[in-house]
Amino acid sequence: MRQRLLISPPLFQALMMAVGSVVLATLAALGLQGFFAVYTLSNLYLLAVLASALFGGIRGGLLTAFLSFLSYNFYFIPPRFTLSVTDPNDLFALFMYLVAALITGGLAGKIREHYDEVERRSELMRTIAAFSGRLSA
């Protein structure tokens, strides 16, 4: 039997991957905040959402989107270290980030689930073909 190259992790591992990717994105953004504008740093979080969804499925991607939204707001949107937003421009940018992250996480997660389904069907077809070969022999 053929070994699958990528196997979706169990739910707990997908959720831990989501938390870990947000922590890594936050640390990277904190390290780069002196070099880039605040709005540019949100791309690191989108990358974390995409990676988490592709490896952890739709649940991991959506959790990463929500956690990254909270982290981005807490660490980078003024007033910092609160979840409140005072500037309407920041509120709109934060809302648009959440929408983009949820769409990205959802679509990438669906791609992951579709890949898993194709792998399951492929394995089933190989099993049927092997059984058919044994029957015809």
C-alpha cells in the first residue's frame, strides 16, 4: 500500500498548530515592527492562517484567523495592549483583515479536506483493484 505524503493531523494537533502559528507570527511581527508599517505586519498573520489551514484543515484555519485577529488587535492596533479600537480607519482595516483571514482560512481548509477525500478514494480504488486482481486469478 502507498504511504500518504501529507496526513491531516487530529483535531487537537490542528488546534495546537493554530495557536503555535499565531505565536510565531506575533513574535515575527514584534521583531519586524520597527522596519514595516503596522498594516504590512498583518500579512504575517495571513501567512499563518494559510499554513495552518493547509496543514490542519478548516477548523485550524478558522481558529488561526480568529486568534490572529485578536493578537493583531492587541499588539499592533492603537491603543496597544487592549482590544479596543479608537480610530475608525483602524477599525475598518481590522474588520477587513478578519474577513480576508476567514475567507483564506476557510478556502485553504476546504482544499485540505478535498485533498484528504481524494486520498481516501484513491486508497479505496487501489484496494478494490487489488481485490479484483485476486478474484480474477
